[in-house]
Amino acid sequence: MKLNCAIIDDEPLAVELMAGYVRKTPFLTLCGSFGSGSAAFDMLRDRPVDLLFCDIQMPGLSGMELSRMLPADTRVIFTTAFSRYAVEGFRVNAVDYLLKPISYADFLAAANKALAWFELKNRAETPPPAAAPQSLFVKTEYRLRQIGFDSILYIEGLKDYVKIHVEEETHPVLTLTSLKSLEEQLPADRFVRVHRSFIVQPSKIRSIERNRIVFGKEYIPVSENYRQAFFDFLAEHSLLF
């Protein structure tokens, strides 16, 4: 993660030192440096930065006054020669307070605090991934029926129809669709095609005999065109020993 930052200090040598520190820090990008809060105000209002390294005691607009006028998401690290401002700095929710002369070690520690704050904020704002569907809906006998993936043994294509063979059901679910269309709705890590007319759920297989998958009294052929992909699937998912 990269943070855009700016430096404000009325001492040119202090600006130069801090700019050098920023350049040494891989996750910081310097967007501007200024000699006063007044000079920086317009840029920070129109093009806010993530992080501001700001002196406190400056002519005109002080760093403390400026910090209260910044966008809510701009974090501030105060840099000053006067320790008496520390308490006031934390009252305005500063990330850190660096006392001059500032070493790179102290600078980096403060910058890392800011980075941690932004990473935590991003995690909090990132919505959790949508849960993968665990079932599908098919139209059968003039109604929509929901079928859980866990219950499907295999699916048989019959030109314009498919039969979905479900565990513990005597008769398959018949629906008007193509096998290819249905295959696109199935999770690829759970189902595999073994024949131009059959898709199976390998975790439900109990035995395979002479290139035929056995489901009770039914035998599903594994055609030569799909055989290698089928056995590769079993090996990849630790179903073949």
C-alpha cells in the first residue's frame, strides 16, 4: 500500500531532511512540500493527501490550526522543536508527534503507525466476499425447485432436457435446458464431465468398474475424450489413491 504525503515546515533545512526521509521510505510518495500552512492550504483542500508531516509553530496559519481544517481522512504527524505541544497534538488525533532533531528511525516508526492505520481502515471498509452459491434453481413440473449441490449424484443430458439424479430420490428431476447451460452453473471444483451426456459429482462416487462409474444399479460411461480430465480431477482433489 502506498501513502501520498506532504511536508510543511518554515525551515528549509527541515523540509529537505524530511523529503529525504520520504524518498527512503518505499510506501511513501511525496506530493508537495511547503514553507507555511497558508501556502499548503489550497492544495490540501483540492487534492488531499493521506499523510501530512507538519511543523506546529509557523507564522500565519499554525500547524495545529491547519490540522483542524483538513479532510477527515488525512492523518497528521507533527514535527516540532517544542515538547509543550505534545498534549495538544494528540487532542487533534495526530498519528504521532516527532521532536526535532528527528532521526530516520523515529520518522519511520511514525510513518509505520500511519500505514497501519490506513491498512486497518481499508480492511474495515472492504466488504467480505460474496458466499459461493450452494444450490441452483431449476424449472420442473411448472414450478421452480431448489436443488442443493451436496445432494446431486450425477446429471444426464437428453437433447433438450436434462435429468438431475438426486440422492435418496427414486425419480430424477427433469428440466428443460441443455447440459452445457447447466454445467456453467455448477462449481467446477465439485463437478466434472465424464461423457458428452453425463456430469458427475466425484465425491459421491463409491466405485468405478471398467471405465464405468457405478451409482447403485446405474452405470455411467467414462468416454475416452473425458477420461484423462476425469482422473486428473480425482488426483487433484485427493480422491484417487
